[in-house]
Amino acid sequence: MILQKMAGEVFMSRTLTAKITYLDGTRLYRAIVAGIRQVISKQEYLNNINVFPVPDRDTGTNMALTLNAILEGTYSHHSAHIHELLGAVADCALNGARGNSGAILAQFFQGLSEGAKTVDRHMTTQNFVAAIATAVNCAHKALSEPKEGTILTVLRDFSDEITHQQLSNNEMDFVDLLARGIERAKQSLAHTSVQLKELKKAGVVDAGAQGFVEFLNGIYRFVTTGSIKRLHQDISENIVINILDETPHEIDERFRFCTECLINRKQNIPIDQDELRSKLDELGNSLIVAGSSNKTKIHIHTNDPANIFAICRSYGETTGEKADDMIKQQNSFAHRKNRVAILTDSAADLPADIISEFNIHVVPILVNFGTQTYLDKISITPQEFHSALKDKTMHPTTSQPSFGDFHRQYQYLAAHFDGIIALHIPRHLSGTLNTSEKAAEKSREKTMISVIDSHSVSAGQGLLAFSAAEAAMSGKTHDQIISLMESLRQKTRFFAAITELGYLVRGGRLSFRLQKILDMLRITPLITLKDNGNVKLHKLFLGRKGLQQKLFRIVKQCIEYGKKYRISVVHTEKENEAYELANLIKNHFKEQVDRLFILPCCASLAAHAGPGALGVAVLELPS
């Protein structure tokens, strides 16, 4: 048996002198974000100890994807009203729920929202305890066959403890309440290793339960320190657990397809979850019916996915239908060859659906507004960042991800892929590539890793990452993809027209005197990148209007008839002009354009270009 070191131990020292008797909407949201970040940081560890209900090593990934859906769906707007905030969190979790653990988490948040439906702007400890109790009950009810020794057990024990503590001392504040509850949750977590035979044989605790404890740890750290940045710095190294070879890895061939879908009710006809559960229950195992009568998430292991979907469609409109062959997944993991992961940073601009579809892994760059730190495209959207740029009193800055961010990402990818290719913002523009290289050195013993300077930014870097990921999915080898990237770097051009020159001055890339001259003459600089990734001036436009027409003329110079291209248009607060430019390109080069994207540009570019920038990237595809 392998003795397991508990990950993410919570420190119980009291760091605040003032009592925290309630959480407002903002503080509650940031606490949830802190908990999510803690779980995401531990996804490799959770994958490594995942042996129940099936040993497919994806619990960490599924929890991270589910929780990340909350971040993506709420950071653009989160209400100050507690019940509205938790309603949005529950909805996002349900929409993004992945796997068994993700569906349970989604139902937990659904119950949390239900339990706090009368809470407005301040959540007291009494409100919190009641909402958690409702959440635990909902999570239990979602499962057709709840098992002791899983996340459900830890959820219940945590709820029981904080209920007991709150009843014993009505004046107990959040710090003490959470500390007592987490201590009990940790004890419950340790006990899971002997409650289920699969866990006992492997010498590990339940991965889903560990994930919930990590979520609580993140919340506790935020409540005691008040800072997500502090949490980011305090995350410890992931612990790699080597599961015993004799760990049971058999998947029941009668229920080999992990089947999921989301049901939205038809018109005003509510979804009868009890009736639906009874129909599905006999068709498989590990059934979870989460959500509400308006929207229901289905997760089941079955051998008849088509029948599952047909039944679900009779209750409403279905989306997100998937049926993963778990036996095939397990075999491909055990016998995989030439599987290459593509990693980039958030300076690469690509649509979210492309990133998801082509399994592109992204490490977020840090965005700083004074003492406030955000994760690019995770805790702050490009639109939010562009809007914040208008505040003339505080100039935002960006900084590269930490060594720990990259190290954990490499550790996770190395456990699932034979090779990793990281494609980053140019070395001359950021320390991101250097940090990635240092982290890669620590993981090269496990897998082949190549770290590449993209020699491009924003849309250009995004198009290169897309091409690399597409090649990886088509079965190209590590070396073939490297060769492709070396070729495509020379065939990728990026241009950006900048109208608000004050941001270049504040970023130290333009003198104040030259700004005054250019502003007086109403001249717009058009920048591009050299072959080594350095920024250079490409041209000066007279005037600051009609940029779409001017950039279109630049694009025309890059395109040759008889060749195929991918083009991406990016902007900061120039959406109308971006669409006009895209339409000009699409209408004029129908036969030449393979893909055309339009999206707001990344923080790395926007911080220096400011509002009113319009950019375009052109990548020539291999003939």
C-alpha cells in the first residue's frame, strides 16, 4: 500500500483580528474564485489519485473544467445580490459540468443557490450553514446510487460540523467556522481511503472528495488573507502519486460509454426529474440527474448512448451531447503514441471554441491594476480589460505567469501526453518564454518538451497555436510539428494600427515628445514584428478614421491568388470596424480564406495599444 501525503493542507493560524460575520456579494464571489483556483492548481494531483468510480485519471480535469466554466461565465458580470450571484454560479456550473465529479459539483452549487434564494446583499454564518445543508441534500439526491467514502461523505461531514458549531455558538464568525468545518472535512477525507475497496487497494483517498477539500482550502485562505494573489503565491508543489500497478483498472464493459447531455425545458413544460431518473436508471450506472426543472444535466455510464439521448430529447432541447468510450480512452492512455500537447499563453488570441475543440492548453498572463491582480481571460475578460483601460488614473501592466504556473501545467500534460510543444509571446516582449523554458527543464525527464518563440503576438500567435494543435490532432509527430512551426513563423504577419498613443508612452515604448507631434498631425502608426519578434514601425497612416480600409490594403499585399490563408482580426473597442474589415477580406478573397476570426485582443497588446486599436494577422497555409 502507498502511504499518501495529504495535499493542500489548510493552515489554521488566525491572520485577521477583526471578525468576519458576513460576506457581501463581492467578497463571496472572490472567495469562490479563490476556491476554484485552488482546485484547478491541483488537477494533476487529483487526476493521479483518481481510481473511483472508474480509474480514468480525469477527476482533476473534470473538476477544473466545471469550475472554470463558472469563471468564464461570471467574471464579465457578477451580481452584488447573493441569491443572483449564486444562481449565476449554479447555472454556469451546470452548463460546464464534466464527468461524475463535475456533475456532483454542479448539483452542489444548484443546492447552494436554492438554499440562499432569500439572501440579498449580506450572507451571515447562519445563512451560509443553511445554504450548505441544502446544497449537500441536493447533491445526494442527484445520484441514483450514492456511495459512502466519496465526495458525498465529505460534503455531509463538513455540513454537519459547521451546523453543530453554529448552533453551539451563534456568534462564531466565518474564519473560525470554516476552520472547524475544514478540519472535520480533512478527517473525513482521510477516512475515505478505507471506506471503498478500490481506494484502499490503491492507497489513496477519493479524488472528488480531495477536490472539494481543496475548494474549501482556497476559500479559507481568501477569507483569512483577503487576497487571491496571496493564494496564487502560496500554492505548494503538486505531489505526484504513483498508483500501484495492481490497482483495479477494469471498466464494466456493460457500461463503457460515459454519456452526458444538458436538457433545457420546452416552452413552459418543466422537466420531471424523478420520472426521467426512473427511465434512465435501468439503462446504466453512475447516474446523476443534476440541475432543476428548467435545466437538467445528465451523466450516466451506459452501453446505449443513443437511447439515453432519445429519452432526454423527449423532455426538452438537448445540448452538449457526448458519449466517451471509457475503455478506449483507458487503452489509448495506456498505449498512446505520438500524442503531443500544445501549450501557449493568453497573449495568443483565438476563439474559445477553437481552444476547446483543438485541446489547446493556455497559461494565463497576469494583469495588474495597481495592487489588484487578475488572470488574463479567466478572472478578467478582454472586454473588461478594454473598458478598464479608459480609466486614466491607473495604467495597467502585464506580467508573465509564474514558474509554478508553468511547472504545474507541464506536470499535468506530461502525465497524459508523449510530447509537449509550448508556443509563446516573443522573448523580446515578455519574460513568459524564459519562465516557460525554466519550468520545462524540470519536466523533461518525463516527456519531450519544446518551447518555441512564436515571433508574433495576439492574433498571429493564436493562428500559429491553432495550426500546431490541428497538426497534433491529425497525428503529426513532435518533430513534424516543430518543423511546421518553423515554416509557418516565416509566413505569419501581424499588423496593428494604434490611435491612442498615450498608452505607448505610459508603457515606455514611445516618447512623450513624439506622441505630441503624431497627435497634432493626426498620424496613426502601424506596427508589425520583425522576424526575431521585435516590434517595428511598418507604416504611418494619415488620419485616424477608416482604419479598416487602410488595413485591408495591407492585407491585400500579403495575399497571393492560388494560396490559402487563415486570417484573424482583433480590436480594442473597435468592434464595428473589425467586422467591416473582416467583411472586406471575406468578400474580396472568398477562395483564398480558409478561416476568418474576429475577436477582442489580449491584454498584452491592449495594455500598450490602448482603446481604439485595430489589428490583423495573416497566416499562409502550406500548399
